[in-house]
Amino acid sequence: MSERNRMRWSWLFVAVVAAAGGVLAVVDMPVMASGDDDHEHAREYLESGQAMPLTQLLSRPELAGRQVLEAELEHEHGRLVYELELLGDDGRVDKRYFDAASGEPVQRARDD
């Protein structure tokens, strides 16, 4: 791959990561919470230490260079997790779950 293409992919990755930071969404919240309040809930989780910033999670070595299609902050099985949809080199979507507070992997499921 040429240096020019590497730079182009690097900038594309930066743009995707920046966009993913704005995609934070909280699901499985009480009915009174509307979609308009998702960013407020995410901010509360960040400020209280229940969730790390998405940019910090995306700096993990196993995520380096991966294209992020979607990032969500949600409750899964009683814990707050980041759900990341990543595009693999083979063109397949890989869903990965990480504990929102520690950043440790929770489970891995592959979409067909």
C-alpha cells in the first residue's frame, strides 16, 4: 500500500473515530428517558466514572486500525457496556462488547 493510501486510510480512521464519539447512545433506559436525553445520560456515566471516554476505549491496542461503524453505550445483562461494530478486513461486521468502566472485553459475537 502506498504512503498516500496509508495517509488517506489514517485520516478516514480519524474521521470515523470522531464520528463514533458523537454516536454515543444509551438504550434500555426507563421509558421516561427519550432519545434526546441519551447524551445527558452518557455524560452522567462519564462524570460518575461508570464509563470511560470512547476515545480512551478506542486507543486499546486490539482496536488500533479498526474501522468503527457504530459505537453505543448500553446496558447488557445488568452492566454498562460499549457495543462497537467494527468492519473487518474481510468485509464482515464484527460486534465487540467492552465493559464501559474498565474497557475490558466482555464478549465477542460475529455477524454474518
